[in-house]
Amino acid sequence: MGRHGDTRDGESSRARRTGTGFASRCVHDWMGRQRHQIPPSSRRATQRHLRVGRNFSRTLAMAAAAPAASSAKEVLPPSLTSSSEPPPLFDGTTRLYVAYICPYAQRTWITRNYKGLQDKIKIVGIDLADRPAWYKEKVYPENKVPSLEHNNQVKGESLDLVRYIDRNFEGPALLPDDPEKQQFAEELLAYSDAFNKALFSSLVSKEQVPDEAVAVLDKVEAALAKFNDGPFFLGQFSLVDIAYVPFIERFYTFLSGIKNYDITKGRPNLEKFIEVIQNDIRENMRSHCMLRVILRYLRRY
């Protein structure tokens, strides 16, 4: 897996067929190894939770795709496959290449929509299970999503792109002016890979929930308590929340289904964070306006 991107060419054909990313592959692999030790009812329950996780991830992505400036729902283009023609590359159009189910791509997708850039940055869906050859050959040699085509260049790595979009495009800033919050943001962004690695590993661990996973969840709980001007990592909604939420919602669902472990138990700040995100998504799916929902929430604090 890339540092901030999806799995590369070396992934197995079975993993590619699932099209659901590393987290889902962990679930399938774990169930395969443990099949004879898991009662059929538990296997069915785990599969149900896996489907819920996929659906919630899709809901998150669709919520992020709602236009910020109007009540009309954005119509997403179909994902391009190996039989699809490439778009007219480097014609002055800014394009964000994503896989709709990929949590790394969702980071940049949420950023684009939070800043109200639906008319400035065009979404191009890529089918990871049937990736077009031209994407690697002509667009992004790393062959990962997300990537951004802008000013006749293509850039990658999800956290780098979140920062790039925030700095180079108009719209609400995703970092506060407070130097203390800026420094804490950098610490949390640097920690996000370790957080994801520990919890991905917990999905396939023979232990109920390894100490390492408990430790990173406790660290996130403490981080959410640092500022009291809102329920988010920096108090107000920021790029740190964008970096973590596509993964937290998956771990919340998968660990509940696989290990019967509630990551919010004994962690009230994390519980509030997830509650706010889920409520905003449900509200947004009704109003089709992510920015309006988030700003309405922030005005309460």
C-alpha cells in the first residue's frame, strides 16, 4: 500500500475483484483463516457488518459529493474501466481522479466539496478492479488514486493533495490561524499512517483487540479532548478530520462486526465525533449540501 494511496499493481487478483480496498480485504482474509473457528451465525453477522461498512463508506462519499452552493445533487460520472477512453488530458481542465469507495480518495473528494469547488475541479472515477492502462501510462505513473491534474501537472498522495487543494483554491480554509492548532494538526497528520496501520492489523489479529490498537484509539480520544471549541480534532472542522474520518468510520463498523468491539466505549469524545459525522451525513443526504450542514453545525460552537 502506498503511503497515502490505494494498493498498487501488485495486489492479488482476488483482492482486485473485491474492489473494496485493504480494509475489506483484511476482513475477507481474516474470515478465510478463521472460517472453521467461527460459528455460521457469527460469519453471517460479520458479513452483514462488512456490507454496512461498504454502504456507509459510499454514503460518506456521496455526502462529500453534494454541491456546496446549491441544493441540486451532483451527478457522478461512472467509473472508467480498461475499455474506457481517457478524458482529453492536459486541456486546462482540473481533474481529481478518485475511486468512489477508496478512503484515501475520499479525503480529497471531501476537501474539494467542502471548499465548494465542484465547478472548478472535475471528478473522474477510476475502477480499481479494472483500471484503465492509460491511467498509469498517461496520467499518473504511480497508478494510484487519488491524483490531481492541475496546471499541466499531475500530483498524488492524499494528504499532500488535501493540503494542495486547500492552499491553491478558493473556499473556506481547512487550517485555523492559531499556531498551536497548526502545530497539533501537523502532529496528527503525521500520526495518521500509524493509526491506520494499527487498526488495519487489528482486523486480522488473533487477539480480540491488540494493545497497539487500543493505544492508538486512546491517543485519538485524547487528541479530540485537546480543544473545547467543538467536537473535532482542532475544535473546528479541519483537514485533520478529513484525514481521519474515512478510516474511523470503517474501523467503527468492522471492529464491531468482526471483534464485537465498540471503539467508542469509554471514549466519549470519539463517540461524539462519530455521532456528529453520521448525523451530518444523514442530514446532508436530505439537503444535498455538505458545506451548509457543516457550517450550520460549527455555528453552534
